[in-house]
Amino acid sequence: MTRYVMSIDLRRCVGCQTCTAACKGANATPPGVQWRRVLDVETGEFPDVQRIFLPGACMHCATPPCEEVCPTRATTQRADGVVNINYHLCIGCANCVMACPFDARTIVHKTHFSYGDQPLPSESIRFDPERVAVSMKCNFCKDRIDEAAATGLTPGIHPEVTPACVNSCISGAMEFGDLDDPESNVSRLLRETQHYRMHEELGTEPGVYYIWNQS
Amino acid sequence: MKNRAKRIADLVAPRQQRNWDGRAASNFIAGGAGGSLLLFAALVGLEADATRTAILLGLVLIGGGLTCVWFEIGRPWRALNVYRHFATSWMTREAVVALAVFAAGGGAFLTVWQPLVVLAGIMGLAFLYSQARILSANKGIPTWRHPRSVPLMVATGLAEGAGFLACVASMSSSLISIWILAGLIALIAGRAVFWKSYLGGLTADGAPDAALKVLGGIDSRFVVFGHVLPALALVAVLAGMPGRAGLIFVAGLMVVATGWFLKFTLIRRAAFTQGLAIVHSPVRGRGAGGAAAKPGWTAMIGFKA
């Protein structure tokens, strides 16, 4: 079996938002929509404070609540763990948006572009009307992952078949790979470090691990 | 810079959901009351005309709520796709039950044949329950996913249906039996118990501070206008006070109006997202990790720091 997950080393992230920009470039998301974002969080009380950069997106949960509530089967979980949306089936009811504890889903009801109603040439090439008024979110760049089967390349190792955000990370904070493969980058990192998954108490078993210290 | 900082903070802390507006809320507001009204129309056994009126009102409420939702969804012409996931989606189940409600309710309205009236009542109850489960399945909204939200939604739906029935029955004094009044008082008391239980559970188990503030803010108004005053009016009727039809009508109306107020508050005003959390701050260099953080939450129960 294959279970694609991501690890994010909070010690390494510098909050540069390159992953956010790379995601926008790779997936042509509309203005104001970020499938991958980096939040700037301050913790503690003065003078004992700390600034943390927290990259977030769809967690591709093992038991995704969005998939459970979706009335149309537009949201499904693939055999490799990627949670995907079929835009042709989605009715834009927003039930999945409410079910997601990670605020990872967005619905844009009206078409708008970077500079008003008219698209830039680059936007008009990549504009997908099927993504208007339906739910959308990070899909781990599934088209790239799917190329792995044809090319024999390994997601997480070869950039051609690795999510754009991971490829772009300037500090090497993000890793991607198969959790069921003990020799994958992610499996090795998780063995060597202390990590957590967000909102584990909700039982969704997120597929994104936040590394915070060495073992 | 100020605006940018505000936007980032908004994403970290719980924020009021904006995807389900008044149209979605209307489905829960009207649909729950309508389903419950069908149930009580079957249970109480009114005269044929009054039964027809109650059934018609129940169907109009359910149909009106569903129509509001249809206007809200992003792709309304694909609405029939809603029937594709009966296995786990309570929204699909609600849609399936709605078909049964209209089939049985339509037949019951035309014939007032008791088995059909009873079937419509059962389907009405199933519709109300489905709506309660739709809310509780949404793990992203802490005030909805709390296990006590289901009994609260069912309790307020039942009270609203009974309140509507009392209004219908008050049109004809011969229809008002002591059992209807006693039943309505019991449902009012039940809703008060479930409300307090829900609020207590939410406070104990943890919810976004902003949501607790909203719900705490309506507590006294909801209890007084939705429970104390209607119950006093009904007790006065039982005690033989003159103007019983008017008192029953007003009491029923207050139960319905406050139930709708509660549902609107739950679905729009108190529906804050989970927000994000940092369970462990990163350990950088020689320093130690900082404090855990869950912005917008005071209660940290269930939070593994």
C-alpha cells in the first residue's frame, strides 16, 4: 500500500511564502485563494515570546470528515491517501467546508481575476470554469504524483513528481513521501524527530506531520 | 500593514463561518419545525380540516427551507447529485427523507387517511433528526460537532412543531385538550433542559471563546422568552384564566420564534471555525521550545500539549 504524507519542519520554516507562491503558480488558484499558506503566529507572553511560521493546507486525513459529509461523492479519498475533489460532481453546498477542521477548503462563487473582471493573458489560458462555485483545496499536486506510475520516478525524491510547494521550499522544511515505505524521506525523518499532527483529538488522522524537535 | 496583520490573525484564530448564510439557516429553522409539526399532526389526532392545515403548513415549511438551500448552493442545476452518498452523508439522507416526507405528506393532505398521516409524521421526525446530524457531522465547527447539539436540535424542533400545532389548535377552542397543553409544557421544559445541558457541555469541553460569548449572550433571553413566559401562559390556561385561545396562540408563537432565534444564532452567529493550533513550539538552536498555542480558545481540554 501507499500512503502519501507530508512532513513540515517548524524549526526550518522561515515564513518566506515561496511555497504559497509556487502553489498558486502550479494550480492557478484565483486571487485571494491560497491552497498552501504560511501563517505567522506569536506565542508566549512578553518578554518570553516566540514567532512561529505555520504552513497549512489540506491535511489529506486518513479518515477525512469532508469525504464523509459530502452528499455527492465529489470528495473522495484515493488508494494512495490523497483526498481529491471531482469538480464536475460538486454542487457547492459547502458541507465539506464546514466539516474541515483545518480551514483548508474554499468556494469562490463569482469569477474574478487579478485586475477585475477581465483576465490577464496568463489567467485566460489557465482559467478553469469548472472550479467556480464548487469546493476546492490542495490535492498534493496529484497530477504530478500520477506521473510517477508512468515515469518510474518517486514522489518526494524526484521534483517532477513531487508537489510544487515541497519543490520550492528554500529551507528544506517540507518533505513528501510514502509513509508505508520505511525507506522514504518522510518515514526516515519521522523516525528521527519529535512531531505532532494538528487537532489529533478530532480523530481525522491528518497526513501532515509537524516536526518540532529532534528525537 | 494593519490590514495584512489582521488577515493573518483571522486565519489562525477561530472565525465566524460565512459559507452558510441565512438561506442555509432557513432550512434548519423552517425544516425542523415543519417535520416536527407533521409528527404532532399525526400524534394528536385533530379534526380533518385542522389536520390538513397542520400537514400543509409542515410541508410548506420543509419545502420553503429546501428551496432556500437550493438558492444558496453554488451549482443549483446539479442539485440531484445530492443523492449520491447515502452511505455516510446526512445531507443525502435528509434529501432522501424529504422525498418520503412529500410523498407521504402529500397523500396525507389529500386523503387524511390515518396510516398516511402517521407515515408522514414518522418521516417528519426522520427529517428533523437528519438535520440535527448534518450539523453534528461538521467537525470544523466546534459548537455544532458537540454531541449535545443533536438532542438540542431535536428538542427545539419538537417544541417548535408543538408550538405551531398549538397555534393551529387555538383557532378552534374545541381542539384544545389538556393533553396538548401538558405536552407543550413538557416539551418546553425538555428544551430548557437540553439547552442548559448543551451550554454546560460546551463550556466544560471547550469551544472558541467568541462562540461561548455569543451563546452565553442569548442564554437569559432564550430561557425567559422561550420557556418561562410561554410555560406561565399555558399554566394560566390550565388554571382557567380567561382568553385561553389567545394565550395558547401567543405561547405557541413564542416557543416557535425563540426556537428559530436559537437556530439562527447557532448556525450563523455562534458558528466559529476550529482555528489552528500549535501543539509544540519548535526547538531552534540551543533554545527550548516555547509554549503551545491555540489562539481564540481559553479552554484547552482535549488539546494535547
